[in-house]
Amino acid sequence: MWSNGNGFVQTVFSQISFEKNPKIWANPDPSLDSDRILFLSDLSETCFRKYLRKEHLKKNAKLSGAFREKGNCLYKNGDFNASLSVYNQALCLAPKSEDVYPITLANRSAVWYALQKYENSIADITRSLASSYPKELRFKLLERKAKCQMALKWKKCSEETIEEFVDCVKESDINSALKDKKISAIKAEFEKIVNENGENGENGENGEENSSSNGNSNCNNTINITHTDSNKDNSKSDTISVKGLESQDSPSSFKLGFADSVSIGHSPTQGRFTYANRDINPGEIIAVDEPYVKQLDKEHIKTHCWHCLGRAPLPIPCDNCSGVMFCSDVCLRLSSTSYHKYECGITDIIQNGGVGTWILAYRAISSRPFSFWQNLDMKNSEEGGEESEDPFYRYNVLETHENSRRFVVPALMKEALTVVFFIRCLNRRGYFPESKNYDDPDCDPTLYPVELMLANKLRKFIKIASFNSHEVTEVIVRRKGNEDNVGARRVGTAINPYLALINHSCDPNHGRVWNSNKGTITAFGTRLIREGEEIVDGYSATFSNRGKKDRHFVHDRYNFTCTCRACREDWPLLPQLEKEIKVKTKPGKVKKLKLLYKNIETNPSIENCSAFMKLATDVIQPPHALLVVVEDKLQRCLLKKYGA
């Protein structure tokens, strides 16, 4: 969906005259989609020259140096958090081949040291030393690194660093007396740590508890950041560990996809849908999915990883542009070797286009080399691809409502214009075997055949993004008195091929938890789902917090009319719902339910909430305030326990 009509793509759309080819503006026939794309591409204004020329994300050593100096001032004044933010900006702008990059890393390591974030300081020092930090100053960084390791009680690591520090000091230009003083001081500090913690130090001979999973200890000049490769080799099994997600009869590991308790059905009215083939308990896993494509929201670019969408407390900038950051070398490599090279330097332009979730279509294309699309038999991919190990084939068969007669021509023309814009961006970044220079006013703007081939795929993927995207949220925990106030904050959007098969209801019966560390999203039942009952999602707000009229406005955008029970019976909002349990029969269950709710008020655990929701099925008829409140508490408990 477009971002509320904001952005320069909307501006260009407004400038296109209806008088040019009035027939195509009057006919909503889906078979004319290719004609719409060709018509728009033939207009000079759709070259977007004015906008694509504005590349603001180039590296800039001079500007980076200015930010670094500002960070130094903030650091000297003791404003450490502000200095971190400014140093991050300096790193994004710094060319990695120039001195400003390793020097800024060294400056940032000093902030981490002051904040007693010693492992972060070590990581920045290691990167700085590996990035041509001035040789005559290396002893300063090695001294800080040794102090960090001693603070972490890594005996052998600090011992090795001290040896390296002594060698560097001896080779430095400082006077002999100062050399001896520095060497004596660091050795005395080391002896003090050893005497206080015993011969081997608190964490053992080699700081083994702090070593990375690949066996490299923190003594080495490698940066030990463990990270899940969410774009793993598709030739391998899709089995992932979901340790700790045991719930009722759920297994401790899942293959990507639905649990054995879920089946997929089909009907003329619903299309594909999911349902329980046995009773599914509250809190039980119903699916584990991995996004096929995902995109970070613009407002989180300075704080989150461009690739995995997780927080980036120790951000690593792109090698070639100043627009995005990564949480680890792994994410940087995965991004740079696939989609990011076709958006590098123009990420701000693509986002400022105001095309909303349709950016996911661009990402779907740029994640694969041009040769993939050139060799793809799209028809075969639609007919038999779901069993393939390549997740593209699950993505490619998602609902597009391609033949719906509910689309209006302006919406179809906006889709076509966005396709043309994406093609211009891909062309500018050298995606095609041969590129056109659309900056040249004499260049023929009409798409040539290979561009049109890709344009038709983009058109389909825009529709997939329109009807199958989910929010990606991170867990937010705020302390309020003696309780944790747990919530979720949106950081991006994604297309989850399995979970996208779940249909809508304004009274959904499952919830999702995103974990950026694993790169997966897990779906849980949030109430007792009876055998044969459909599993449903909420594409809009739920009945309890948004009125029917407002919800249906959203449904119209998604090209469907909701006929769920909450809409048919026009259930009231939460403040108007019944709050008392007035069931005269089953007094034993009512008493137990009230006791459970009292426990939930003081201890809203997964166990208490799940027990309440299961028992409530036999006692309380929806809609009811207690069902809404406890289901929400269960979702928050699941977020807190399983979210990153």
C-alpha cells in the first residue's frame, strides 16, 4: 500500500494527464496491466530524473570528521549516550579506506569503556586495529583492550594482549621513562586481578564462557558476534531450533511451516484456509515461519539492522553508502552480496517515493540475480512450486486477487507507475545486463523487453505485498511499579509465506512473536481452538478496540468484505462489554475461573492465562471483557518470553 499518498511517486502520478490515452484510464480490465506499464514508461516524467539524481548517501570523510569532533566534545562533557549516536553517524559517513573510520571506532570504544560495556569496547578496538589504525597509536587501543579483558576477568586473553601492548610500546616514539611507566602500570594491574581472583581468573583459563560458537576466543583479532543466518542456504534442511518453546504437546523443534495440529483446506468462498485438525491449547505453537522478504521502517534506520531488523547496539555501516547500518558482519555480508548492492546509495530515494509496503516487491526482485528471473518459468513455478525447498515457490503462489473486479483504474495506474519507478531504480544500480542512461533527455524512456519482463513480475509482487504482508514488531518492556509493562512496537514489514495463508477475522484466535535473533516468527494459539475450527488472523484492528465502520474501511483496502461473527453481530468495543461472570450453571468451573483471574491480576503468567482461556471456553460466551483482557495478557507474556 502507498504511504497515505505521500512521496514523489504520488507527485509524478498527479502530473500525468488523463487526456493521454483516455481509453486505458477508463478500463479496469486486469489484462491491460502490461499496457498500463508501457504507456506510463513512455512518458518522460516517469524517468524520475529529478529525484534519482539526488544521491545523498555517498561517503564523506570531511563530514564524518566533523561528526567525530562533535562526538569527542560530547564525550569530554560526559554525555556518553549522545556521543555514541554522533559517532555512529560519523562511522556511516566514513570511507573505510581513510583514517577517519578506524579512529572513530577507537573513539567509540572509549565510550563503551566508560559505560563499562567492555565486550562492545573490545569489538570496536578489534575492528579499529584491523582497519589500519595509525601504527604509532596502536598501544593506546591495546592498553584499553587489556583493561576491558581484565575487567571481564579473561586471564589468558588479557595476558596475550598485554604482551602485544608491551611490544607496541617499545616500538613507539614516546620517551623511555613513559614506556617503562606504562608497562609497569598495566602489569601491576594484571597481577592485582590475578591475586584477587585466583590463578586462573573467575571465568577459567581462557575466558571460555565468552568465546563465540565458532571456537574463536576473544583473545584473537576476530570479532566474535554470534548471529543467526536468517537467509541460510536453501539446499539445507529448514529445521530450526525453537528451544524453550515447549507448550502442551508441542515438539521442541519445528520444520518451518505449520504444526501437525494444523491442516490447510480450500473452498470456493474462502480460497485456501487453515484449521485445527485437533484441539489446540492456548499458548501452543501452531507455526514457525521465516520471512521471504522484509523491510526496515524508515524511522528505525539509525537504531536497527537493515538486514535482520533487530536492534544494532554496535552498528556496522555499509562499506559503500552512508544510508544503512548492520548489527553484525554476518548481516552486512548477507545483505551486500544479495539485494543491497541494487539499492545501495538510493535507499532514501526508494523510501521517499512513498510506496509503502510495495517496497517488498523491489526487495523480492533484488534478492535474486537477473539471471534467476530470466531463466524462471513462471507458469511452472505457480503450478508445482510449493513442494520445492526454495521459499520463492511458496511466496510466488500467495494470493494476489489478480482477477478481482473490485480494483479501480487509478489504483491500477498507481501500481503500474510504481513498477516503472522500481525499474528505473534497478536500472540505475546496474541490475540489468545492459543499462540505459535515463538521465539523458534523448534516451528513449520506453522499457525494453527484459525490463518489461521484470516489470510484469514486479506488478505481481506488488499485489502479493498488498495482501500478504505482516508487521514486524520488537518487544518493549517498561517497568511500572512491581510489574513489567510488555508491548510490541512496529519496526518493519515482512511477507511470511506460511502465515500469509491464514484468513482474517476481527476476533483472531492466534498471535505472532517475532524473534530477530532467530530470524523467525512463531505463531501461538491464544485461546482453545477446537478441532475443525478455522485459525484466523487480524488484518485490521480487532472488534474490541475499533468500531465496525472503521474496520471495514481497512478491509476495503484489502479487497474483501469481512463476514466474521464479530461483524455479523456488530460486537461492541471493550468498554461496553460484559465484565461479570453471570453463568448460573457449572458453579465449580466459575469459582475456579474467578480464582484464576485473581491470580492473573497479580501474576499474569503464560500458565495462568492459558489455563483461564482454556477453561473459559466452557463457561463464558463471547464477546466478554475478561476474554479480551486475558487473551491480551497471554499475548504479552508470550512476547516477553519468546521475543528477542
